[in-house]
Amino acid sequence: MSRPVKITVVGSVNLDLVATAATLPAPGETVIGAKLGRYPGGKGANQALAARRLGAEVRLVARIGADAFADEAMALLRAEGVDLSACTVDPAEATGAALIAVSASGENQIVVASGANMTLTADLLGAPVQDTLICQLELPLETVARAVETATGFVCVNLAPAQAVPEVILQRADLLIVNEIEKTFYGDALDRAPGLVAVTWGAKGAGLYRAGQLLASASPPNVTAVDTTGAGDTFVAALVVALQENRPPEQALRFACAAGALTATRAGAQTSLPHRAEVDARLVAPQI
């Protein structure tokens, strides 16, 4: 059996407070009768745990507060063997929290109180990452840029949430991942990036591009969505794992789409992340 992929995730850790209601509120509207859940989350933590469940050896570089939220937010990462030795505690800031509203159809709205995530400064990164690196944008951009610029292996950056980024991030990344909204925000800059660019279209699947040219596309399996929180993070982790296992682009996209779709069938972010055997089984199952 081949050795597992080794991944370092530099990213955010949050506790997600999820209110599930019949519909999402319009601006200024109050929706009552929601059901509240508490789940470990944060894009960095989600991607780290997703990669771990898909068979990778994973190290997380992150920042948390000295509070009760931190224990909840780190519980699944700790239980499932993610290396947390590079996670540090900020005694003055709260652990990040995400306030998430989810509709009956699975769509969501998210507001993040970043807390300690924004005190993960570049000087806390330690030695340059030599294995595969995954970053997102829920941290100070200077920290992300330093991690990306100094990494010596394969670099993936999930350009979310969309915001103006240092040019080094776009130019150094071997793989950039965006959804439809983020693709519109970054526009032609994605076509000028030298690396691969993956674009997700939700239930319509995903495409993989280089210099604006489509290399491969894939569709997810048919599922009933319950909560799409975490599905994009699972896609990121799964695509990186598959590409680092030297799967061809179309196979890698199919694997990532299947993993993301399975995530959407369960509530919560980390609690919904699929294991490798589930994804492999779904890929060979007949479509209904």
C-alpha cells in the first residue's frame, strides 16, 4: 500500500452555532422556530479533519482562545488524530465562532466572529512547510502569504472568503479553489494564475482549469441535501488528497465532488465529513 499523503493545513478554527429553520431570513426579517446545534468548524479545521478522514496524515497550524469554545472546537480533531502540536493559544482573544442559519433545503448564511484566528501572525508559523500545504483566507492575509511563499511542496489555496489577496498567493499556488461567487470576484486574475484552478458549482459539479482552459469536469452523485455547511471544505481536502495520490484530473474531481455531496447529506460541518470508505463506496454505487 502506498504511503499516506502528508498535509499541513494553516487555517481557522471556529465553533459553529447553527440555527436550522424552515427558511432563511431576508434583511431585517426575524424567523422563529429554529433548532439550535453546536458543531466544531472553521474552514481550516474542517479541511484538516476532512483530509484526515480521507486517509491523509494531517498537521494543523492554528490559533484558539483560552475558553470553553476551544475544547468543543478541537474535540473531533484531537479524537481523530490530527496533529495539533502547532496550534497555539491566545489568552486575550476568544476562540473563533460562526453564526450559521440553515434552511430546510440546506442553503446557509454565515457570519464569522474571527477572534483568535486573526492573531495567528506570520511569526507563529514556524519552519516552512515541506509537505503539501492547504490554506484559506480566514486568517491575516500576511500569514497566508508567508506560508504560501515559503512552502517548498504542493500548495493549495482556497480563496474563501473572497477578498483582495497579495499577488504571491495567486502566483505561487499550485491549485486555487473557488466557488461561483468567488470566481466572479477574482475574475481574470484566475486565468493569469500559473497553477490549476478548480471552480465548484454546487449541485452542478466542478471544473478544473489552467490558464482559463477547461481540463476536466465532474458531477456529484445524486443526494438529498440537509446542510451544505462544510461541503466546500470537504471538496478542497478531497481534491488535494486525490491529486497528491496522482489521480488523473477527472478522477480527482469525481472523488472531490462525491465527498462534498456526502457532506451535504448530514447536519453540521465536521460532524458531517465523510470517511474514505464512504466516498469510495459512493463512487461505485449505481445512480438512482
